[in-house]
Amino acid sequence: MSPPPMMAALNACCYSPRMLALDPTDDLARPAFKDAASCTLWLGQLQLTNLNLALAALRKQLDEFNRCALKGSDRLQTLEVLRETISLVQADTGRKLAGKKLPLSDDEFILLLTISSLWQSFLNGYLRCLQGAETGDKALTGYIALLCQRAMHYSGLQITNFLRAGCEPDAKSWQQFHALYAHIEAIELHNEKVPDEYDYAGQPISASTLYASTLLMHRARFLGLSRTQYRVVERWLNLWSDALTITPRCSVSKSDAPPLGIDLSSAHGLQSLQHAVDKDCMRFIAMVPLSKQIRVKTILLQQGQLPQQAALGNELSSKECVTLLNKLHACWCEAQADSLAETARKVPHVQLCIGLEKIYSQLAQKPFRPVKDKSTSQQDARRQIETFGRVLDSTGQHALQELGFVPEEWQVDQDDLMTARLLRTMSHGERLGVNQLVSVFTPNNSQQHKLAWVHMISVTRSGYLYMGLNYLLGQPQPISIRGDTSNESVQSGSAAALMLPAFESAKLPASLILPRDWFATGRTLDLLLANGSKQKVTLGFSVDKGSDFERVSFTPL
């Protein structure tokens, strides 16, 4: 007797059957619903105002439902009824992690795992249907292609669930993802397109397209895509399904985009061709068709076509589409060196200051002291005596260390005039977020800083932080600012700030780096410069805005 198709597929690629194995059903299981009709009634009573309770209820009932012995047709129909509600709850819950600083806090990481576990429970339901269809359930025989597409979709969502939270997927999620594709390929349904009215607006989509697009989105994780860009690129890849071909062999030409490899026995995503090994579990995505697709779209936009006319949607302007297409082409279709997040190597180190006040303190070699009245100063002195046994000196590195103004050490993956990529291998350190202000300097030159803002940040599987920076030109100078206002939307008093000098070669005038909520057009501020001189300025317009800073133009009075 030959083994079931799922087992044959796993054995063919030397996988552990545990990756797709399911627990046996249990006669003691008591789910709140056992068919589509009772599930619809139960969903009508589910309170969605409290997401945590809704998430817990869905997970509990889905696990009970998966344990219950049911007819295959009832199981499939019930899962299809659950799709919309589960996706809505997962999306709303996932928004709680959007834009969070990394690494995630313990509570945030638990929430990430909770979302992932619900996707796993939902996937298990479709895998049980697939198992039933392949072991003789005639009611499901005509739905095997649909079950493969659904299983691939929800296995892929486990991967993207981590990516959207800025974290590298765990090994088990990757192994399951690859094992599932290997099975679908073995039964020759990987290219079968299935309409999906809920997730893809009725567009037919295959398991192969879902697999390849998830892998490519993972490879693009270091591009620093915004949520809108991420959603747009996902849709583009689904529309470009004909350009996504996965094969067991590949050909290479010097003038063409090199293929990308997939080791189906690994716990990782796509890899460059130089890492590919000659074994049965290797697959390849031919990148030439996708390269041509991207280049054609780019040319059409440059010739004046609108994004809608080029089938690129209406979320981004033509200029934004061209920039994004060029980034994607470089990431997917051009040879790329491994990042430090993927392959360790000996590299130089730099020091990093995080946040405007710490950057000011490092440059000024003293902590910022806001202008206070006498009573407040006396209170600060008493607190310092209670904590440190003395009033701290306002100058010197010793005082900076005592107050926590100590820069972090990062490894340099790439560093040029306008961008950099760095890796922090310390197990501790500050949390960082996108659009946050930092400064970079070498250990032997603490006064020459390169000011930058974070445009991409990710957590590696080892728990390290990997980030991409965009530099602001010019050597920053520490200044103090003071301003009064009757405008409640802006801050008043005094604060640490920075001044960037004019950069003549780039035709950039001098600018100020202010804390958030200090800028208002036409506002007058008093500046105290590093040399002790004072200056009064009028603010002009906002040039850049980050999460903790705003770069603005000014005119001296």
C-alpha cells in the first residue's frame, strides 16, 4: 500500500512528517458550533468591541472545533464562514503592534505570538480538511485545490504577521511553510488558480504565487516599506503572478537578473545563488520575468502614464511608484551582498546616540539643563544628593555616564554619504522606532557626529536590532532654545536642540532640529549657541518631521 500523498511529498524531500502532522480528533471536544449554520449564530453573538476577549474566544472555539470529529463538508463550510471575522479581528489586533519601537516589550511580544497562534489554529482546520480529502472523503475531493490555496495563504500570513511587527519569523513557521509548499507541489496543484472572493476580490490565485510573493516580501523587509507601500507591493505581486515561476532547476546569464534560491529543508527565506546547494530540496525563482515586468512599468511611468493606467493602483503618485519600483528591482533582481542580519563577518564599529537630548549632551559634553526658577533648581539639587550623595557636575564625561548619557556600540554593515545600515549585537539597549533621531560617530572622534533618522528597523532571530539610516547633511551643533507662546499646540520654555549648518554644495541652507511640538510658522525663538553667544530667529517652514524631532528653516533677526 502506497503512503498518502502528503506523506509521500514529505518523504520525497526528507522532511519530518511532524511539520504537517495533526493531533487526532477527540470525542470529548465540545465546540460552540459544528456546522456553518451554528457558526453563523455563534458569530452573531460574539462581542467584537473587546478585541482581547474576541481573540481568546475565537482561539478557544477554533481549537475545540479542530479537535472535534466532523464531516469534511461541514468542517470546510464552517471554516469559510469564519474567514471574514477572524481576518477582521486579527487585523484590528495587529494594529496594536504597528509602529511600535523595537524590540517589542514582553506584553507586545506575547500579543504577536497570540495573533500567530490563531492563524496556526485556522491553518490546522484547513489542513485537517486536506488530510481528509486525501484519505478518501469524497465530499472534499473537488475542493483539494481550494484547500491547498487556503492552507498556503494562512501559512504565509504567519510569516507576514512577524514581518509587519518588525520581527524575523521563527524557524518552525518557516519549516511548516516550506513543507506545505513541497506537499502541494508533489500533488501537482501548486499552479492551480483558485478564486478567492474575500482576500483577493475574486481574483484567481495559486499556491505557487502565494508562496513566491511571501518569500519576496520577506526579502524586501530591509527596504523600510511603509504600511501603504507594503500593501501596494503585495497587490502588485499578486497581479504579476505570471512572472513568478518556481522551478527545481535554474539557468544563469551574466546580462540577466540572477535567480533566487529556496532550500525547502531550511528554516529561512530566499537566498542568493552563491548559497544554493545541489540537492533535491532546492527550488529557484527565475527573476528575469519579474525584472522585465518592473522595468516595463517604470518606463511607462517615466513616459507619462499614470499609475492607474499602468495597473499600479492609485495609492502612490507616479514619482513614488518609480522610486518604489527601482528599490524593488535592486532588492530582488540585482546581486546583493548578505547583510549582517543574515551573515556575521568582521566589520568596524561606531557609537550611536539616540534622541535629541542625548545627542545634545554628547556634543556639548554636558547634560542639557533647562532654565528653571530657583526653587526648582534647589529641588533638583536635593534629589541628586539623595541619589548620588552629591550635586552632580554639569560638565565632563563622568557626569554624562552617571546620568545615562552613554552611547551604544553598533556594527557597520554599510555606510556612505546619505545612508547606513547598522547591527546592534548587545542583548540590552534602548528601543528604537522608525523616524527616530540618532547620531553616529566613531569611538576615536566623539565630536564629529553624523545626524540621521531611522527609516527601517528589524529584529533578527537572535534578538539583535538591525536598522537603516538616512543621514542629514552637515555637522550638528548643540544649542539651547527658549520661547514663549500663547499657542497651546506648541511647547514653551526651554529645550535642547541642534543646528545644521548650510551645505553649499547641495544648496541646503542652515536649519534647526527641534523637539516635536515646538514648531509654528513665524514663531520667534531665542537660541543659545555652543560658543555662548545668543541669537533670535524666526521659524520658516517644516523641512522634515520625525517621531521625536522636526527639522525647520529659520531666519536670523
